[in-house]
Amino acid sequence: MVQRSAARYVQNDYHYTSSVTNMLRESTLEQRRNQASLTMLHKIQNKQVNVDHSHLTTTRNNKFLIPHLKTKHHVNSFFPRAIRLWNELPTEIMDAPTVPAFASGLNKFYAF
């Protein structure tokens, strides 16, 4: 019961004809987290949010080099995790000029 209510809340769809079963199938928490991380990295790269990213190095094909980590504690922190996801994306999604275009490309790529 709680999961069904949470699905309606996350999707912001409370209409009585909406199928909660389909909402539960649409995307997992991990997929939403990955999409949010990639969207934030897109905003950081395009200077839409004020986050220092001078420590990140990009290659010619708009991919990032994963920063060298001395300890295992930071392997799953934001930048290393988001960069691994980013480097798997096709270049046409990475080069999206706006956030809605980027999100649309992500939805098509991951089939959310």
C-alpha cells in the first residue's frame, strides 16, 4: 500500500484512472537517481549551476576523465559515479543545448 502511494507521489499523478501498476514499472529509484545525477552534471558542465568543476578534465569527444582516487571511500561519490554514467552516453545526448532536450535524450536512451 505504501509503495503504491509513493508511486503516485513520485509521478505526481493522483487521477483515479491512472494505473499504479504501470507507474511502478516505469522507473526504479536507481534509474531516477542516475537521471538526476546526469542532469546535474549537464548543468554543471554548461555553467547553469555554480559548482566548481575545475578539477574535471574533458576529452575531445566531451567525455570526462575519472579523477584518480587514493581511497575507496569516494568511488561512489557524486563526481566519479556521475562521470561513469556520463561517459556511457552517446555524444548527441551529451551535446544537448538545454536541460529539457538533455532529459528527453536520456529518456529515449534509457527508455524510462
